[in-house]
Amino acid sequence: MAIIPAPINSLWEVWTTEAGIRSFFARDCHIDLRVNGEYKIYFNPNAHNGERGAEGTRILAIQPNILFSFTWNNPPSIPVIRWQYTHVSLYFTSIDAKQTKLLLEHDGWGEGANWEMAFAYFDRAWNKIVFPRLVKRFVSGPIDWDSV
């Protein structure tokens, strides 16, 4: 959970539009904003297919400014479970005109060493990379991917 210094509509937009994703989350993406639409996030868009990022991922639920849910695959660095999907749900709650509470729930984990590595990877990624970049996006502007 994080308090994001942004109005709820703005926070919703950065998670659900291609321009929004490029402003804080990844260099490139493809979003088909509908249930079962594609939600591909390319952290390394020039890599080979299967190594670019969140590929093959789909939107599960859309309730504007309330809930956004999608499937998520494991990182290419864990090939044994790369194509097994987990689920991410984002819950948006307006605090006031300038702040929104964002709750991220990531579930669907399997058991064993590979799954433990994946869980640790995403725990770090969401909390140490994605949320700080999201806050930075609203405090000082979009991420300059050439300087990251």
C-alpha cells in the first residue's frame, strides 16, 4: 500500500493507458483496455520475444477509479516458471483531491524454490522500484528512460 500524491483519476490513467505506463513503469507497452485485453509491459522492448517483460499478460477486471486487475508472468531469469501467471489487483481509494491510496495485491504463487525467488523478486520490484517511480512521476514528472 502506498499514498500517491495524485488525484484518483490521474493515478488510474497512469496504470491504464500506454502514455501513463511509459511515464513511470516501463519503456514501452501495449494496452487493450478491456476485460481480457492485452496488458503487455516491455521493460526491455528490444529483447527477444519472451524476454521483454510482462508478455502474454491480460486484463482481468476493470472498475474505473476503483479496481484494475491483470495477470502477470514471472521474470525471464526464472525460466522454469516464466510462463506461469500470477494476478495483480490494484485498488484505488481517494483520500482527497490531491492524494490517492493505492493497494496492490499480488497473488497466485506456487510452492518451491523458484516460486520463492519470484516472490522475492516482485516484493522488491513493487516496493523498491515501481512505487517509488510512481510517486516520483507525480512529484517531479515522467521518468526519463535514457537516464535510468
